[in-house]
Amino acid sequence: MAPGSPVFGAGQLIWLDGPIDVAGFVTAVGTVFAETDALRVCFGDDDGVPFQHVDMSKVLDTKVVDADHDDDQ
């Protein structure tokens, strides 16, 4: 375990082009998060012994950003 390491802090960006049902998209992403234990795993140590557990109380706060660049031109 390396608390200062960026290994587990990688992000990803997905551009969506065209109309989207925002509520449906947010619901779908939240469902994937809720059903994928690996996305809610927490790591710790107990007297130097590493452990992991799934935090069932974690919920995803999805932030939707309108990045429409039509007025940039």
C-alpha cells in the first residue's frame, strides 16, 4: 500500500456527442456504481496488516457538466 502513490487515482473522461437523456444517464451510472463492488472497495490496515472491505454505504454523486462549445466559434 502506498498512500502517496497516484496508481489508484487515475481518471477517465468520456465525451458524449449529441442529445442525451441526462436523468437516464445519471441513473445508469449510479446503477453501475451500486452493483460493482470493486468501485466501493476501501483499503486500510490494522496494526500494519492490510485489509479491504466493500463500503455498502458509499453512493456516487454524479456531476453533469454541459461542455457545449457551439458558442466558441
